[in-house]
Amino acid sequence: MKGYVYIIGNSRPTLYIGVTSNLVKRIYEHKQGVVEGFTKTYSLHKLLYYEQYDSMTEAIAREKQLKNWHRDWKLILIKEHNSSFEDLYTKIIG
């Protein structure tokens, strides 16, 4: 089963790092505010970055690594792949 690590945010940007086996579904849930918590409270629904892995184990390991990074490092990672901080959701739903 494939795994995904993703970073979502808002216009500030406040950032959240998550992991999932179904990226399209999970980002949709964030956008709809389906799950109570940090992402709903801070209106984090903009997919800024993601990585795909061959297994959930690999994705979880990467998620833990990214969560330990400094905020500036996370922003640099996003800028390297998505310099305009656009919402990548429309690209993943094809």
C-alpha cells in the first residue's frame, strides 16, 4: 500500500504535516472540515507539498522526520517544489 506525506497550510502560512494512504480523500476531508482538530481550527486546507512512498512505513518515517524540522526548513522545502504556494489539490484530482 502506497503512503503519502503531505503539508497543508493557509495564507499565513500555518503548516500541518500529515500522512495517509489516500491523498485525494484526506485532503478533501481537510477542505471540508470533516475532522475536528488543528487543521479545522486554523482553516488549513491548502495542499502545499506532498511526497509518495511505496509503503506506509516509509511515509510514517518521513512524516516523523519532517515534524522534527524547523519551520524555516519546511518552508524552504515547499518553495523548492511549489514556489508560488499554490494549492496542489487540483493537480492530484486530475
